[in-house]
Amino acid sequence: MTVLATPDLTADQRIFDLWKASLLIADSGFVLLATIGAITAMGHQTVQTRYAVKEVLPRLLAAVLAANASFILCAKAVELANALSRALLGQDFDARRAVATLRLLIITGGQQAIFYILLSLVAAVLLVVLLIAYVMRTALVLLLVVAAPLALACLALPWTNGAARFWGRAFTGLLIIQIAQSLTLVLAVRIFFNQDGRLLLGLLPSGQLVNLIVVLCLLIILVRIPRWVGRRIFAQTGGRGSVVTRIVKYAVAYKLASPVLNALHLGRRSGGGHGHSRTGGSGSRVAARSAAVAASAMAAGPAGAAAASSATARATRATRTGGGRRPSAGPAGPSAAPSPTVRGSTAAKRQPPSPSPPPPPQPRWYP
């Protein structure tokens, strides 16, 4: 059947002309690829340690040979796929007879029930979908053949190797679709469309409903095969993506995470501002306590005034250095009270307390 075969590529001169134009572009691009490979090899053991001359040069030679021989390789691969399809169908397989059998199974004949008519319409739609899938598969095969030099030229560099691998998976998958559909059709014709095969499977040997169900199952499998193979074509092998894919993933992740990082950075700044405000608040509290001590000391007399000035000087010095002791009134009056040391201050622990100046001598009155 034509649906289960791929057209011969060597029969059309226009396909070869398009392939030759792609080969010319690929040969021109090998100059750039060789320059990039030479720069990569010169950076071995300095910029990078993975790719040396012995890794880059064989890649470049393999890419040149594969690109220039891609048309012959694709033509031989298509011939091999067609030969496998014919071998699976067998020499005695008659395509016209198979089509006539499908037509008899789908057409309801004298059945006027709406259920049989709907099943026949579904089978006709599946036949149209199968024909569309064949046209798309043939177009994709021709497209991959024309683009083969450009795709296989990507074998020259390790960073572009993923494109060449994808081309190989796509071209092989399209040929596997043809072989899998041929195998499915020959199984259906030789088992499901045969009365002995139906008895082997436990089905009724005849009946319009059984015929429609068998045809629908066959067409659904034929239509689903390209989708099943397509999943494997677009699947990444080895669990690793290309370098370009990883770079794009990292760029997208950084773009999405940058607002969160900026918010965290602003939060740290706000926390620092609160810390400064707390420090300023403690300094103001020390100053207020010093003022209160000075007022009470001045009320106690001249000795209390001297002690208050000393305490105010110590409080100012402790506030400038960010720590220290709180001002104390000293032993100069009944209303003065010692000031406790500020907790957690490193300067207060390291700096010894300065002694208070002695009070001035009191004048004595003699009778």
C-alpha cells in the first residue's frame, strides 16, 4: 500500500537540487565551526579542561563526511524501510484486495440503525486522519532530507551536537512509523479479518457490529502509532539536555527569582535601619539618665556638682564609642544612685571603670 511506504528520494531531481543548496551553506559554515573548535582547543587546560584537539578534530571530520554523504545515507535508509515494510506484508499481500475488504467492512449495507451509521462515520474519519498522517510523514521525511547537511554539520562542536542528535531521532522515528504501521496492518489482515483468527480470539466469525469494531480498532492503532513514536523523538536521551537548553533554564530561573532576592535584600536593609534606631534610642536614654543624675547632684551641693560633671563626661564618651557604662552619680549625695552597666557592651567589659574624683575638702568652722 502507498500509505505504508515512503517515496523514492532519488527519483526527483528537485529534491537533490534543494539538498545541494543546503550542502553549500553547510560547507561555508564549516569555516566558522573550525574556527570555534580551534579556539576551544587552544583554551584547553586554561579556560576549560574537557575538550582538547583529540576531541574537537574527530568531530569536525565526522561532521564534514556526514554532511556531504547525507543524501546517499538518507536514500539508503528509505530503501531499507520500504524493504522491511514489504517483507512484513509478505509477497502474497494484495493492496487492492485489502482496500476492498476494508470498504466492505465499513459500509453497513442494509443496516439502517443510527448506531451502525455512526460507527461507519467514525471509521471514515479515521481513514481520513490516517491519510493526513501519511502526507505529513512524507513531507517531514523530505524536509529532513533537505536539511540533513545543516543538521549533521552540528556534529562539529559539542555544544551543537544536540541538534544533530534530534535530527537523527526524528528521521529514524519517521521510518519506524512506517514499519510499525505495516506490522499492525498485516496482523489485522491475517488474524482479525480472518474467520479462523476471530475464533482463536473468541470473537464471532461474522456480523456487522464485529466487523465495525475490528476496523475501528485497527484504524485507531494506525493513527496512534505516529503519536507514540513522536513522544520518543522529542524525549531527551540520557536525562541530559543540551548546553543551550540548560543556559535558557538558568536564565529563566534567575529572572523569576530576582524579585524574591531583591525583596530579601531590602528586608536586610530595613533590619539594619531598625538596629541603628535601637542604638540611637539607647544613647538617648543614657543622655536622659545623665541629665537626671546631674540635676540631683547639683541639688546636693558642690561635691555633687563635681561628681555630676564627671559622670556626664563618661556617659558622653560611652555613647560615642557605642557602648560603655551608664552614668553614675557617685558617692556624693543621699539622692545619687549607682548606674548599672549596659548589658552586652564589649567596650564596657574591656574598659576599666575610671575612678571618681575625690570630693573637695569641706570648710571647718571653729568656735
